[in-house]
Amino acid sequence: MYIRDAFLDIIENAIRNAFDGTVVIGRKEIDYSVLFPAGEHADISSSVAFRIAKIVKDNPKNVADKIIESVKPINPIVKMSNLNGYINAQLDEKEYCRMVIDEIEKKKGKYGNLNLGNLKKVVIEFPSVNPNKPWHIGHLRCALLGDSISNVMEHCNYKVERMDYIDDLGLQMAEILLAIGNKKIEKKYDLFLGEEYVRINTEIREGHLESKVSDILKKMEETETEENRRVREIAERCVHAQYETAFDYGIYHDSLVFETDVVREGLFNTAMDLLKKEGMASIRTDGNYKGCLVLGSKETEEGEGKVLIRSTGVPTYIGKDIAFHMWKLGILEKKFRFNEFIKQPNGKIAYSSSQNGREMDFGGSDLAINIIGSAQQLNQKLLSDSFEILGNGRKSIVHLAYGEVNLKEGSLSGRSGGWMGSGANYTADDLLRETTTRIIDVSRKNKKLEEGKINSTSKKVAVGAIRFEYLRIDPLKKVIFEWSRALDLESNSGPYCMYMHARATSIIEKAGYTESLKVDDYKQMTRGYDFELIKLLGNAEEIVRKACVELRPNVIAEYLIDISSAFSRFYENMPVLTGGDAMRLRLAIVIASKQVINNMLGLLGIETVEKM
RNA sequence: GGGCAUGUAGCACAACUUGGAUAGUGUACCUGGCUUCGGACCAGGUGGUUGCGGGUUCAAAUCCCGUCAUGCCCGCCA
């Protein structure tokens, strides 16, 4: 960030001096005029003269000249020039290289971090998959986005809580109860449930099972029934199975909230009472919604609004969601209690809401980010609108409406079995298995790893490949999944970046260094491939900021491609070990590059390897 | 009918929030490079009416208006 700031300082001062304070232009506006041109023109540039030209009614070229005349360059900016009105600055490559390398050396794993959050708490909810099926490749997109955005926000100094919401009530669970009976389980539990769910839905479509389902549903929604107890048990067991998948991909959580607890803990009723008191919900006395509690004031038109409690007294999904968010955003006095749910491979315990747990420091934030598919846009809009009122403008819900994943053949429906394939299924488990197999083949051919390490390394590379392939795309875009693309390991890929990291490692090892080395001679620095790389490495903070503010990890993926290919060009063209006088400097650049690639991959949740 | 999102080389993406210099990257296709720190690599080339039509501007993929196409949503389902 400092190069941008240094440049802004210079320009801001120069404008003040050049126009004796008669031109009023905000720092923000100057900031927006900054660009990093691709060509030879400049290392950093500003188009602010065009804007000022309009104010002072002069032509941009004259204005730029005037500004440049009053410039006092500060290191590492050494030369300013005017080209057709653009104010171009040149950096001293030796000085700038020293600054960037020192900074990376100083901050190491924290290089690229910045303070945007001031430790403000944010609850990030993902992927909230129903506990009756395995995660498919669409759920995986949600989970990876949530996980990566959590990483990024943590590195921007937010206090992040990774939350999962488990809908263990509702129709789909009643159907599962009916489907599985006392069947023997011979495969992974989530897959077993998923297949049974598809089977029973075929039967429901063809037969007369509706009344059976609604009987179960009714009993399930009552507390203290066998069905109620059993459904929770199935849900927990299913989530445990789903989390095996999550852990394979390096996805972790802090807290899980089960829908049964939203209702059971009395939290739902408290929430609805509060809504009534605030005049935001009312019981309808006639019309279609007669006898229902409806979101919307008494004056709301007939037929408008959303049902929160049905005339039968059973809460709706949206009703429970609102209650849940009132807790999430600390609007309710009433609290959930939590118990240990599972110890995760990263060493942290995930806690779940539980009848007999204890109160813990979950929820109660001012900011909630929901990573939920675009299909839920309307509900999410209702939610965030409600909370603008409820929270007096201090509470906000941000819905990241990511585009859903589909197949060429159609949707990945859980109910009709769109996620089931002929050879492999479109599950997250199968995707990882297929990708790992593919990577083991490549690894064998390369003969860089001893046989005993091929499997574990290839799994890491596979996770990197998949995570990168998902995260490199703008969250809002819809995705059509294809095996051929998923299994592609070439340039714009995770393995490519991981490969460059491994290459860097191997160069450093060959040079006989393990840690860092001190460089005091930057004379060998040129304006070639070395400087192109250094300029990129210097931009990390800018990139992380953008990714955080926009909730778009793809910004980081894009950056990784840039650094990795610049690094590749650098070491292909500027030999390190045989670099003579330049050897130490080049080695330092390799060490710095390795660090930045490692940090940025880390934000995407990709673990680096030393060899592959 | 109303709302939201998307539309950029054959294919997959970036640049759009904040207008700025020749619209970037990968794949595919064509050409070249391993006795060299690791070829999951590098160098060069072909390929673009930024869906379409207007407008604003010194300057539009980017902003505004209109229009077309695609997907999703609009239930006392979740």
C-alpha cells in the first residue's frame, strides 16, 4: 500500500502548491485516478489532470505540467513526467526492491494483512446444507467461498465466527425418517441418506405416501416425541459424515446451530413476541392468511407479507430464520446453549447448539454475512430489510448471492437425484477422489516424489486444484460443471501456483539456505523480469483489501496467477544459482516470492507443498 | 406481469463498484525451446463490432436510457 500512499502524498501536495489551494479535489478522487499501466509509460500513474483541467478550464497537458513542476519526488519515486496529460512516475528499481523485500522479510506470514475490521465481529454462515445428503459440487462452492472469505476477513483484522445452520426439521427430514426405517447402512452415512432420499421421492411421486409423511412431520415438530429425538440423531450423524468431506477440503467451523434448538429453546417464541411488540408482525383475522402470524404491520394489504407462524401453530422456515438472525445479531436476550460437537483436524473444536450445553460467546455480532445461493434472494432481502428496522441501522445482514452450480444436463437437485452420476457422482467426495487419481498419475510421471509421499502430496495438490478452480470465478457468476475442466492442471490453475512455490523451495534449498538471507547490495537489480515481479509482490495489500471489501476471493486467485507467471519468467530468464554477483539478490527475490505465493494461497485455503 | 443476476476471441475467465493510454490471462490452434536452478515450464503467432440501439463525455467494456437473450425468485415448501 505504501507505494500508492507515497504517490498520493506527492500528487496531493503538488496540486496544492500548483494551484495555491484554489483547486479543491479530495484525496479519494485522486486515489481513484491512480493506475498501474501495463506498458513502458510508467510504474505508477494518475489521470487526475483531466479532472482538474475541467475545473480550471485549461487543457490537461498544461495542468499536468503545472503539477509536475511543483512536485518534490520522495524515494522510491524518482522521476515524474507528463505524457498527453497523464502524470507518470518512475520508481527507483533498486530502492523499491529493497523496500518490498524488507517488508516481506519483516512480516513474513502476515505480509498482505491489513486492518480494515478493527476486530469487529462478523458471523459468516455457510454452507448450511440439509442433513439428508452428501455435499455435492454446488454445496462445495458455497463452503469454499465461505471458508475463503472468512480467511480474508480474518487477515483484515475482523473477528470471524464461521457458522453452519442445520435444518433438521421440515419436510425433507420427515421423508428421510420414512425412507430409512431400520435399514442396514453399508456406506458413508450422508451418501446412504442421499440415495434413500432420492428413492423415497420417486415412491412418493408414484404412490400414496403423502399421508404417512405428514403424520411423521406432525410428530416430528412436537418436542419429546420419538420422531423428534430420532430426527436430531440422524441429522447429527449426517453432519459428522459431511464434515469428513469438509475436513478433506480443509473447511472448518466454530459453531453449528440446529433448527430444533431454535424452536425448543423458546427462542422462537421470544423472537415472535418482540416482532409483535415492535409492530412488525401481526396475527391476521381474515383473508387467506387468517389465523397466521404474518410479517408486516397491521396496515399491510391483504395477501401481502410473509407467514411466520401457520394457522396450525407450526412455524415456517422464514419465521425460524428471522428468529435465528435475531439471536445472531444480538437482538434477543435469550441465548442458545452449546456443547462440543466435533474436534476438527485443525485442532479447533466446533460447538453445536444443544439442549444441555452451556452459554458461550457465539452470535451477537453487528454484521452477518450469509453465503447463500441466489435462489434465496427474496428471503434474504426480507431478512436484511427487517433488520435495518430492528437493529436501528446498526445491524446489517449481507447476502452473498453466489451463482449456483449446474450440469449441462440440468440441476443438481437433491430430491430428484441430479447429483448422481453414471460413473462417479457429482459429490464433493467423488470430485476429490477423481482429481487425486489424476494428479497421482502426473506425479508418478514426474518422478520427483518418493513413492511413499505421492498419495498424501497428491491429495493436497488435488484440494489446491479444486479450491482454485472454484475460487477463481466471480461468486456472482453461475457455473456449469464439467469434468474435463475440473481436471485441467495447466497454467491458470492451483497446481501451477503450487508448482511455482515448489520450484522456489527447491532453488532456495539448492543454494543452501533454509531461512532468509540478508541482502545489502541491490546494484544488480534491473528493470527487467526481476522488477516486474517485485512490482507485483508490492501490491499484496491492495489486492487483499479489494478481495475483502468486495467479498471476492477471485481477486486473489487472479493475483496469484500474475505473481506465479512473473516468478516463472523471472527464474527462466535470470539464473539464480549461477547468477554470479546477482546471486544473493535474486535468491532474496525467490525467497520473497515464495512467501507471498504461500500467503496468498493460504487465503484461498490452499496448503503449499515443498515438492510435487 | 414484477424483481434480482448474468451476457467480453471457438471454450473458460479478468478488467465494470471509482470512465483513462494498445480490452488482459489461460485453453484450443500454428511455430520454436530440455547436456541448463524441476517441462505441472518458457518464448513467439493467429483469433475481439465487449449481446444490440441510442445518450452523456476530451475519453465508454465501465455511467444513463431503451432493447434482446439466458438463469433464478415471486407458496400457510424449505
